[in-house]
Amino acid sequence: MPIRNAPSAVPTTLRFIGGRLAHRLRGPTAGPRVDFRARVERALGTLGDAVLRCDWLRVDADTPPWLDSGLSLADGRAVTLMADGVIQASPALDVAFAAKVGLWFRIGDGELAKIIGDACTLYVENGGSLRFTAKPPGEFANRLGAFEADIPRGGMRGGFEVAVIQWRDDPVPALEAAAGHDAALFGPALKRLQAPVQPPAGWHYLWRLGDGEIFTAAPHRDGELACCTKADVGILQFPVDRPLTEASRIGWSWCVEQLPSKLPEHIEPTHDYLSMAVEFDNGLDLTWMWSAALPVDTIFQCPLAWWKDRETHWVVRSGSQQLGRWLDERRSLADDYRKAIGGPLPSRITGVWLIANSVFQRGEGRCRYRDIALEDSEGRWPIRS
């Protein structure tokens, strides 16, 4: 039988509730920006005919799946999306997420995508109707935007105010001028267009959670990956295809500088963490995480819907005493699979993942990775950009 040894959820739940209520007494920490729409329109009003049109719509938490904006985007059109607001999963406890976590869109029959940050520009490749949905990450059944039938929706409040800005020509000069008028609003969109934050070569974000700006190749450090998550979530994947044998190992070095949670991470509202993971050909994955407070060798199922049937966590580091130091890890995949998951061993290893979550408590996590590699009896297989 696999090991399941997570502590009771009750103490952590009570600590979380107490902390969030204290936050509420000091005033809400998440909410829309003042005069967002007026500021956008003032800046656009200075650009003359560079703006083809700007349309506004509201995407609420209770909006039916895939709200049709009424806009048809032409092939090759440059479009900037700007969004403001939050979705409140629990207003009483101030649990909320911003557009960069939960504002998704589709163009025509294309695949779903998530807005990058709260202001980004895209070039339409295949035109069509523009649709939106406000949805927590991880609830889609496929890349075309179908929803998982067994994950209930509802109980959330709030929404996003979205500006859809279509540019007549090259958006760069227009965004430069708009940023000169209001750098706080338009500066991020300009920066993302001129110098987009890309994942390291060979890695990609898990479509289910959407693209982001969490993981980068560390500057001036060959082969080192940097991670910074702020009220965000992302899974970075590196595809592999190796047999799972008794000799299979994974090794890596990491320097965790800040953990995104101060509470044990084994319940949903505190499930903010940093980890390394391996995916197998049976659709399951095993993650080795650094916990703020759970003891080393604590093993537990992911507490989140959909993931609870697919993901198992193993605490390999705990606490804050070793933060800021480079530490080496090496794990036996077959042994850890038997202890943590149980059942017949999968046949193959299909991916290496880096996971960073800071959605629930909206904190910050920072980490660096290097020397990631799979090993078996046939040799060593570096996972690198």
C-alpha cells in the first residue's frame, strides 16, 4: 500500500482562516484599480487614428462558458487585451485571483489561451469571433475549451473588465505613446511586446494552466533556470521518453530563496508551493516539494479538484533554515513510485516538470534550478535548455 501520512487538515485550516480574517480586518487586499477604464480611454484618446477601435466588456465569475464578445478579429490584426478586477473564490476570507490566473480567450475555432499578466498584445493568425471565460486554472477538459464535467462551478463573485484594443497598423509606436501618457497601465503591454518573457528552450507551459512569466533562463548562468511566482501558477514541462526501470533516477540542484506559503500546503487554501515533478505514461505525476512546515517524507495527494486523482506530493525539504543555499537531490523513481503511489509501475517516463503555485495566499516564491537529469542503466540524460 502507498504511504499517506499527511497531518490533520484541521489545525492548518484554522490557522489559515484566522490569518485571512485578520487581513480582512485591515481591509481587502485584492480589488479593481481606481479609474481603470477612464485611464485607458484617456491614453487612447491621445493616439489619433492609430487605434482602429476599442471595445469594452465584462467577464463575470458567473458568465456562461465562453462569452461571445461580438467582435470578429481579422487575420493579421494586432490586438492588445487589457484587464482589471478579481474573481473572489471566498470573499469572506479574501481568496481571489486576478486576470493573469483566470481570464481565458479563444479566437474562432482556435485553441484556448490565457492573458499574459493584465495587459498583452497578440497578432491574430486565424481570424474569427473573440470569446472569453473567467475560470480558475486546471478545469478544462481539452485545448478547445470544453469544461470538466465533474468539477462544479459556482459560488465565486466578481469579474474582469476587459478592453479589446485593435490597432490600425504597428502597435509598437502606439503603445510607446500610450505608455508615455500612462506608464503604469501601458508600460507592461509595451514591454511584453518588445521583450517577451519566454520559457527556456525546450520547455513549455502546461496548456491546462496557460502560459505565463514565471520561469526563465537565468541570465549569465548557463543551464540555470529561474522561477518567480507572485499570486500566480504555472507548470513548466520538458518532454522526455525514457523507460521506467529499477535503475531510473532523477537528480537536480535547487536554491530556494523564498517559499510562497508559511503554512502547511496539504489543504486547498494553502496549497502554494515549489516542486520538481516527473510525469509517467499512465497520466500520473509525482512531485518532490519544499514545504514550509510539513515534515520531510510527508506524502499526500494533491488537494485540488482534478489533480487529486493524478498528482502525489512528497516533501523532500522543509522549513526555512536551508533557504538560499544550493542543495542536491537524487531520487529513485521506481522506489518512490511504489511508496507514494503504489500499484503496477508505469512503463515510461514522459515528462519532467517544474511547478510553482502562489495563487491561494497570493504570496511570492523564488527558486533556481540547475543540473536536472534523468539517469538509468544506459546513461545520464540531462534536462536542459
